[in-house]
Amino acid sequence: MTAGALWGRYGEVRDALEKQYRLPMNPATGLAPEALLAKVRQYLAAAGAGKPRIIQRAEMLRMVLTDAAIRVDPEDWFADHIADGRVLWKIQEEWMAEAGRKLGLNGWRLGECAFGRLDLSHTSPGWRNVLKYGATGLRDRASAALAAARDEEAADFFRAAAIVCEAMRTYILRLAAEAERLGAQRVIAALKALAERPPESFHEALQWAFLFNQVQEIEGEYVRSQGVFDQLFFPYYDADLRGGRLTRAQAGEMIHCFFDKFAAQHFGAGNNISFGGRDAAGNDLCNDLTRLCLEVFAERKMIDPKLTLRVHRNSPPDILARAADAVRGGANSIVFANDDVAFDMFVRHGKRPDDIADFVAIGCYEPAIMGRELSCTMSALCNLAKPLEELMRTSPPPRDMGDVLRGYESILAGHLRQAMAETRAWELEWPRVNPAPVLSSSMDSCFEKGRDVSAAGTEYSTSGVMCAGLGTVADSLAAIEHLVFTGKLCGWDELRRALQDDWQGHDELRLTALRRAPKWGNNDARADRFAVAVCRSTAELINNTPNSRGGRFQMGCWSIDHSVIMGERSAATPDGRRAGEPLAKNAGATIGMDRKGVTGLINSVTKLDATDFPDGSVLDIILHPTLVRGAAGGKCLRDILATFFRKGGFFIHFNVFDAETLKAAQASPEKYANLQVRVCGWNARFIDLSPGMQDCFIREAESKAR
């Protein structure tokens, strides 16, 4: 096949590549997952017995990369298929269960107010080092550090890092040999080169980044940010275009295939890739690769990968227009981040001004510093509405709203302290549960300290506390004030009985709570002051609490889809919500309660100090399609962004749909296979959502039409 024949065939092979992770491996190339797991267990019982966990982890990974069956697709620009069978994840689960028994703790307890856990799934490697060193450079750096190790723990870490990096090189050589056997001309040269040196071309850089991403996830930690893509890969892209080795169209075809890899292996929450942003001086960091990726993103209209566009006061207007047009056109798997707020937030919480260039969104919209931070953004989860149950059940009649607010905050603080104590206990078990030499091999600070990420090796080691249901709490406190104190429509005990009865038989009082009491999201100070007060006191507690990894806990004001899950496990609340109904989502209003439009919602949410949320906060906006049509519609969406950011908002994302379309999709799903919605921090096909989630979106859309 000639070089020219390799290009221009994406349209012909795209459908086949969508199914690439469902195809079997070549059994002649290695072991099936069952045999691989048996070999790993035999190793743990014999040769591996008694070795440090980090060495066990490294040697198990080497077995997988050396012995597992593989496959290469000649039509793909990237090779990566291996039958790892999630072997290391299975061992990790056993080690996690062992630690849980020791601690007397379970990981997920969504029916409680708050609980702590060990979050292994929100990571981003040091992508600059991954590309700078390649597999051989990372191996050589670890080997050199091993020779100068200052203690036994450091020696074990460097030895493990050298083992896994050499194993990655072995894996690359195996893929290259299989590609050569099949005549897979698209990948042979790149793979052979990557086995010997760092990447030098755009193609090599993308191939190596995807392989590192894959191997880290085989090790046992999801890669929840692919880094600041346009900064990382522009030097390779630009050099190839200037040298005549690649055209812009060919680079676009390669990006299509790169993005398709993530879509083909979509596991639910999606893969986050960041773009744009500013440096410490406020200079814009966008480039032509930013524009090309937005073009590809808009054309694909896929739910994965998801994008984070970092926006600041000097962002190029054409970049904002491209992103807004993608959202309007149905490619809305994108969250917009305020870099100016992020800069202030990072500096306030102890990070360096220069770190802003490497700001990424981990997972959904949790801010972190690429290559220097292990953020663990869901180390604890908190249902902010739960303390209302305890307050209404146990508190004697309060004298005023000051008593109510103090009682609520005291109960909440007790649960949060317990949850953070649980997380600290879990974190001390991390080196035995999940040593991570692949991830650690990319972090400069791990080499400086001689410690794995699990042993506080990163420069910044933070633990996020996800706080959900803020709008429900603000509405409930405002309803108590309206019903019991200012309106004197009922007493404390009567409201208590109404909630115990799930509002059954108290219809008039419930309607008053729902329709007459002030609501968060309408720029109404009577409700907004409660949201501000709760966030201020909660942030002060969380952000000043040390974790067990040399860092601190961080408050996040978001919920993802736990607004539904936690709502199902929550009793009736004073705002008129019945037991089991969803909580308010993320930082936004309760469904149907933001009656003053987008302006009222933004004015409420931006009363919060976003720098109080180093674990992130986000606002969901639903727009009717008629609002964003035509040139005026594009300006409308950009104006919303500009207003939100000017007023100090942090993260924002959009859904553009109407209730009629959603109802039609619910009734005839076969006709709406490509209709996607922004669920929370990820997108999904509407027809793949549960009926309950579909109904939530329909209710939200209906409320916007009123």
C-alpha cells in the first residue's frame, strides 16, 4: 500500500472502527484472560509472595503486557488491542476488600449523609513527561534513580517504575511485530520508533499517548483527563505541517480516529480532553490545533470524548464562536471553564501562578494541575439535604432562623468530619491497595521524593468532597422561614408531621412550600442567602481539613447524576419535595423552580464564591432550540457565557432541546438514535437513559417552556 493510499478512507472504515473493542483477539499471540488471571494468581502465591505490593503490581502488569493476546487493525491509525481481562483490577478489588475489612468500612453508602472512600478513578498523568521521555526515557530515568535511591521504599518505587516502563516497551514491540505480520502500514513505523525513542511526529505522539493511557488503565486507575491537548500536541502538529510530512486534512483524519478510540470504548462517564486557556500573565494559549479539534468535534457529534474549553477574558472570539456553534448544532459534550476564576482559586489554595497553564478538568469538571496533582475528586460524598431529615426529626422548636441554620450546619459538620476521617483511614491503606508505578513514572515530584503517588509522591495531593443538593437545601431553609417564621402558616411540629407523612394529607401546606416560598435560582435574596451561608461554612470546614497524603480536602459544589440517586434515598424536605424525588442538580435550581429564566439562575449562582470550590462547581443550562437559531442564536449563547464568566461563575454546560422532541424520542426510540443529552459531566444518547432519567429531562424541558 502506497503512502497516499493510507489517507482519505476514514468514511469507509468509521463504522467498522466503532466496533473495534468488540472483536476477538488473535489467540496465537498470547493468553486469554482466564489463563492470564490464573498465571497472575500463581505468581502471587509463589514467586511474588512476600514482595512489596508495588513490586507485585509492577510484575503483574509486566505479565499482562508480555503474555496477553493482542490484535492490530490494519485500517486504524492507532494500535492498542490487548486481552488484559481487567486482571489487575480484579486483584485490586480483592486488596480493597481486604482493607475494608480491616477498617470496618464499605466504599459506597449513598443512603447516608456523607461517607469517605478511596478514590482511585480520578487521575491525570504527567502528560508533558510522557511525551518528553517516551517509554525508553521513562525506563532510563527510573533506572538511573534506582542507582541513587536513598532508602528501601524509594528503591522499590524506582525498581517498579523501571519494570513497568520496560514492559510498555515490550508491549509496543509486540504490537509492531503483529502489525508487520498483517501489513498494517499505518502503524508499523510509529510503533517501531516508539520502542526506541520518544515521539517525534504528530502520529507518534498520539499513538504513544493512547498507549500510555491504556496501560495506566490496565494498571488500575482510570485516566480522567487526556491533558491540555492543544498545548501538548501542537509542537508535533506544527512541525509536521511545516515540514510537509502532514497536511491539515490528514491531521484532521487522524484526530477523528483518535477521538473514535475513546468513543468505541465508552464506559459511561467519558474521557475529558482540555483545550484553550491562559498562562499566568493572561496570554491566550489557543492555536490552530484548537480550531482543528473543534471542527472535528462539531462534525462527529459523538458523546465521547468530552471537551473542556478553558475560557478567559482574552479568549479568541472565533474559538468561542466555534464552540458555541458546536453546542447549537447538537455536539454539546463540552463544558466551559472560567480560567480567570481558576487562576484565583488555585493561587488562593496554595498552587503557583504558573500552574494555570496546566489546568485540566479531571473527570467531569473537577479542576487539577496536570502532572503535579493527584486530586482524588470523589474521596468523600455528601448529600447536603440529608441533615434536614435529622434536623426536622430531632430538633426542638427553634426560636428563629438563626437556630435553624446553626442546627443544620452543626449536623452537617458532624457528618462531614466523620466522612473525612473515613477517607483519611482509607488513604493510609492506599500503598497496599493500589500502588501505581505507571502513573507515578510520569510525575517529577514522585522522582524527587522517591515515592509512588499512593504514598504522597505528587507535588499536590488533594482529596475532593462532592457536595450535592445545594438548591434543595436553600429552598428548604427558605421554606422553613416562610412557613414557620415570616408567614406563620404552621408551627415547627406541624411541619415535622407533614414531612413524616411525606406531605400526604398536607396538600395546601405543600403547595405553599412549592409555589409561594422563595426559591434558589431566581435572584431572590430570601433563598440565595441560605445557599451562600451553607457554602461558606461548609467550604471553611472542608478546605481547612488535612488529608492523610500531605494535602487537604477540597469542597466541590456538584452532584453529577447522584442528584437522582441520592434523591431516591432521601426523605421529604421542607421545600415541598416528596421522598424519593431528585435533589437539585449541581449548583443549579430544583427542577422547575428557576422561574426567572437564565438571567435569574446565573445571578443566584454567581453569588457563591467559586474560589471556595477547589474541587469544582458547575451550572447546567437548558435552552429551547428556538433561542439559539441563526446568527442571533449564536450571539445569545455567547452572551450567556460572557455574562456567567464576568460575574464569577466557574464551569457551565448546556443542553439544547425541547420537551416535545424528548417525548417523541421516549415513544419512538428507534427514530432518535443520535439524540444526545448532557447528563451531568458527560453525554449519553437520550434513548439509553433510564425512564426515570428521561422523565427528569422532560420535566426540565417543560419547565423552560412555561
